[in-house]
Amino acid sequence: MKIHTLYKSRIKQSSKAFDDTARLYCRAVDFYINVCLNEWKDASKCSNSKDAVNFCESVSLRTKARPATKYDFSGYLYKFPCYLRRAAIASAFGKVSSYKSNLANWNANPVGEKPGIPHT
């Protein structure tokens, strides 16, 4: 059996097809960075990224069982694919968690510049 991979191949002329997707993904990450920063008291209780995804979805995705949420992601990015949304949440949670940890370390020993607020 022969296996073919494309890991070393570059997409030259059609890379522009991904620009809009990357731009939307960055907007989603920024949205969830703000959610995590604003809701850090509750979000910090999440022990892993799956818990963080569940928490962020519970405060930002409106469903039949949850018609009112504090944040409206669907109104911000309508019909955004769930796999990209979940990846954006995990990325945002990681950035905010790192920022909060670095900020706590800096507050304990203020050497150098204060850590900057995360963004994409």
C-alpha cells in the first residue's frame, strides 16, 4: 500500500480562497477573547478546553432551550461552522488563561512591562 501526502505542497494561486475564512476565524477568536475576559470569574473554573467550549457556548449561543444569552455569537457571525467556532473558543480560552497567569505573575513581581491584553 502506497500512502500519498500533501504536507509539503503549497497552495499558490488559490490561497486567497482561505483569506475570508481566516479573517472570520480571527473575528470569532476576538469575540470569544472578550467573552472569556468578561466572564473570567466563571470561565476560570473550567479545567480543560472542552469545559471552556461548553461554558462559552452556554453564554453565547442561543438555542430553543436557551433563547436568551448574555452574548449573541450567531448575531455576530451568522452560520459560522461549529468546528471553527469550537476551535476559536479553545484558542481564545488559551490566550486569556495565559494572559491571566502572566498578569498574576507580574502583579506578584512587577518586573518589566505589564502583560498586554490578548488579541489575534
